[in-house]
Amino acid sequence: MSARILVVEDEEALATLLRYNLDSEGYEVETVARGDEADTRLKERIPDLVVLDWMLPGLSGIELCRRLRARPETKQLPIIMLTARGEESERVRGLATGADDYIVKPFSVPELLARVKGLLRRASPERLATVLAYGDIELDREKRRVARSGRPIDLGPTEYRLLEFFLEHPGRVFSREQLLDGVWGRDIYIDERTVDVHIGRLRKLLNPGREQDPIRTVRGAGYALDDRFAKVAEQ
């Protein structure tokens, strides 16, 4: 699964440039031009990284950064701040507010891309890992192969994406809506019951015998890759 990046930038030309280059690197990119709109968007869906301009209409980047750091769910969210302010005191202020990195305009796009990759590697190493493993399940992204206890498992494209998504967030419970968002995307309308169908298919393929089911159903909440599964598989 590609990492999701939210670009909060009111200069249309720069936002387009950033989106084009981040898209080219394989990231899933969304752009927002106002700070208050970004604040609302981040309450609905949390990306893997935010590229945030300092000066924004509606709500300043520095205030948005402060709010994100005050919320438990976005406290650790990687933030790169963009600004025309180059003075050392302003740079220190930006970092003190909670930004992880700071780039002064005009900047080198390759440098920004390198910093994005570095932050993602530190914050979410599973996003960049070639092989994801949990318990006795292993998913090789380069070869697009899945195995359990060394036995190859042939998954369809949707079941593969579902498993990959779960392996990136082991133990975390996702609602059907969140799974639709994360696996199918926000721009595609699919009934939530479709999630149940594909979860059922994935379970059947992963558990052809009487092996332990790695997927946990949480009544009223959704599904998760069971954290107890890894512990049992290690025994």
C-alpha cells in the first residue's frame, strides 16, 4: 500500500508541483488549500504524513500543527513545514510547535522527496518494507507472493490488498468504512457489506484447514489482525 500524504498549500502552482512529484514517487496524494479545511479533513482521515505551509487562509499552518500535536490520534503524525521564512528564530519556532522537519521556499524538489521518504521510513517502516510478516504469514511485495508456514497462498487482488493493509497495522481495529477507504479508496462507491464478503474470502484462503484464524471480528466495530495470533504462532 502506498503511503498517504496530505499537502496543505494555498499556492496552486506549488500544490500542483508537489502533487505531481509525490504522485510520481508512488504516494497517494491529496491537496487542501485552507488550514481550516485541512483541520476538518484530518479529523476524518489521518494520512501517513503532512506537508504543511506556514501561511494559510482560514487557519495558519503553525496553529494547525499545534492542534495536531495536542490530539492523541495525530500526536505522532509526521509533519514537514514549508515556509518562506528563513530566519533561525522562525525555524526554531516551527520545530518547537511540533514540526518534524522544516524547508524554506524556494526549495529543491528532490530534497523534499528525500526528506519525505526519510520521515516515512522512521515513522512507518512497514510502509517501505519489502516483506511484511506476522506470525506465520509472510507477504512479499516485490514478488507479490503470500505464504503461511512456508506454504504458498494464491490471493485475488482485493484479498491481497486487504491482507497487506492489515499487515501494515497489526492489532488495530478497522471499521468497514475505514477498510473501504484504505483498500478501495474514497473515490469508489462500494457497499460496506462488500467488505464482509472479501474478509470471508481472505479467511477461507488463509485457513484451508483447522489453522488459527488471524483475523478477528470485533462486534460493532469491525475487523483486526488479531494480536494474539502472532503470539500463538511463535509458540
